[in-house]
Amino acid sequence: MKENYTIEFVAYSNGGLDNTSADWVAAWAEYEASQQEIISEFVRLDANGSANQQLLDIELAALDDIDILIINPVEQAAGNMAALETRIAEIVEMGIPVILVGNRTPDASYTSYVGHDSYEIGCIMAQEMT
């Protein structure tokens, strides 16, 4: 039998732009969290495509004693993600699970990833064309 537990505070850092699929995913996550009795609070942080804003949002969320951090990283060149990767690794070391959705960072320091593999999709599309 599972023990009863609660998740006091979930923070979702949405790196996508308003009115895009990333915004829809964030809205759905917010709705689903509201339907779960075990989640006491869900906070949505919108960086609106700004990597600097997303880093600031993540910093502030980590200071708020969150239980879980969900991040849809701002899409950027892999070489520009070092600051985000460093911060994710620090948060994981604090014992806070970090779940990435939509986009991944090259360094796999996060706890889990939910999404698709764009490279694999491209390979499958190329195979289907031949």
C-alpha cells in the first residue's frame, strides 16, 4: 500500500513564447496540477523566450523551497546552455527533482525528460521519403 504524501510546491518554468505550443503545454500542466489532490501549489513562471529571464525565474523558484521544478527550456544553441545546465545540476544536488519538457539540455544533469527526439523524428521522416 502506498503511503499518503503531498507535494507542497511545484514550479513550472515555461521558456516558450506566448500563444505557441509551449504555452499550451504550460496551461495543460497547470490544469492537471489543479486536479491533483497531492499538489498544494503550482506556480507557472513565463520567460517568454528569454533565457536570462528563465534563469532568474529558476533561481527565485529554487529559493522558494519548491518540491519539484519542471522546465521547458528556452530553445537556444547547445553551446549557450551552460548557465542553465549548471543551475539544473545545482538544484538536483539540493535534492529537488528537475523534469525537462519539450526541449533538452545537452548535459543530462536533470532528473527526467518528457518529450520527443527531434533528431529521431528527422531520421524517420527522411527514411519515409525514400
